[in-house]
Amino acid sequence: MVFNNVGDPAPPHGGNLAAARRCFPGAPEPFLDLSTGIAPRAYPLPPLPPEALTRLPEPSDHAALCALAARRWGVPAGARVVAAPGTQILLPMIAALRPPGEARILGPTYAEHARAAALAGHAVREVPVLEVLTPARVVVVVNPDNPTGRVLPFATLDALAATQRATDGLLVVDEAFLDAAPDLPTALPLVPGGGVVVLRSFGKFHGLAGLRLGFAVAPEAIAARLEALLGPWAVAGPALHAGLAALADEGWAAAQRQRLHAASARLDAVLTAAGLAVLGGTPLFRFVAAPPGTGARLGRAGILVREFPHWPDRLRLGLPPDEAGFARLAAALA
């Protein structure tokens, strides 16, 4: 698949309840939104102090947030954490770190990487196999993948980084879903060697996507460039306040991982009982084979799932938030 038209509208994503209501006007309310990979249980935010809204964010708080993120993920020496209002805003900035050329993305995967690379002037190719992924001016892999859950081993990431470095290319590894399964391979040890940028999400694992907080981990020179592009006060006061509390709370993070693994196993059981084949996923979502039209049938039942125009027999489902949600999904699939 080739992407070149930067004027194309943004690709559809999950979470658009207004569009779902227009599409399924007779669906029962409230909608059960399983169309995103956002944790259904959010970090319990501490009270917001008034100065988080009335004052400009303090640089010292921003630095402390990056330090906590580095500690949480075990960021090695020679790599630096850059905080931003969501990883989404970083994508075209990172793609533009190399002059226009060819960008290759291991896919099918999260469509925003292709759109961002095209905005940076690259001719974008989405390729299905590793053998033709490198070398390129910019190479992007999502690990674990969204929506399939595919995981690349560290040896593969290491080989991709080596090839990109040898040709002055850039390897971008999107690890947005890794916090839910930190035992999976990470590209963070490769960052100090240069030519590698790793993306990490905050809102998905912590269930706080609306805060718009995300991170890049990059070599010093790239980190400085990204910070210059973002400018001062890049992270809003409320997001700083939430991030400082959540990233320091290792006990809650461990309990959240246990909850997510238990909920994803239960979701597997519901889907399998309904005759759907679970093909992959992460603790935050499942990727399934389903008869064409299943997504629309669930939509009419007031359950929003992620459909794919190029995969009419595939769906991605997030985690129901409670007992009632699991029961509602099971009934709709029966």
C-alpha cells in the first residue's frame, strides 16, 4: 500500500461515539465503546491544585515527569525522555528528522504513522514482511503491533537498527502498548547507539487518554531537536499533575497489569464461546476473525468495535469495563 496524498483526510479511528450514533441511530444507549485500546479502569487522579490551571507549567515539574518516565521504563544512559501532549503530535516531527525520501512501515498497522510520514514529505510504503522493510530513510514498526498484537523479538529490532544506522536512516519503534506487558522486547537499549526513536504512551495503560500525554525516548541530539520543536510548556498543567502521580505509583501499575491480563483472558473466553477466532492482541485489546457484518450487528446492539475497511472479516475489541459490559457483549454475540 502506498501513501502519497497529504491532503487525504485523517484515517478513521476508534472512540467516535458521535459518528456511531449517526450510523446506528436506533442502538440502545449508553453505547458500550470497545473500539479503542484504552484501559477501562483509569488511574485515580489526585485533586487538581488550582495552580495547575492558573499558572504556566513549571519546568521543574516537566523535568521531574521525564525522570519518572525514565525510571519506570528503565531508560538507559545516553537516551533522553521527551514529554509531549500525546505521541500523536510527535509523529510528523520525528518523520521530518530525515530529509524527504522513502518511508517504510511494517503493516498493516496504525495508520497515523503513514499519514505523518507523508506530511513530512516522504513517499510512504506499507510493507508486509521484514525482508523489504530496510533500508529506507525512515522505518517504522509498532511493537507490539496495533491491531494484530504481533511482537518482534529484540534480535530483529537490533538488526533493523543496525541497517538503518549504516545508511543514516531512522528507525521508529512505537511501543504504545508495551506498558501493559513490560516483559515483551523493547527497543530502548538500542537508543543510545543512535538512529532509533522509541515512542511510549501514557493514556492507554493509565486509562487517561483525554489528558493527551505521551513520550519519545531518543538520543541526545534528536531529543534536543524535538524539544525545540515542541517549545516551552509543551505539557499542560493537569497532565503534568496526573503524570507525576501515576508514574510514581508502581503499586497501582502492578495491580493494573494484573487486572488487564485477567480481563483480556475473560474477553478471550467470551469471544471463543461466540465462535470467533482470537488471532492476537495485547492485554488492552483483542484482534479477531469474524464474519463480515459482525461489527455492524454489534453496532446496532449499541456496542462499538473497531472495524477495518481493508479487512472486512477482522475486528479489534477493547476490554469491557465491568460485569455488565461482558454480559452485554456475550448476549450481542450469541
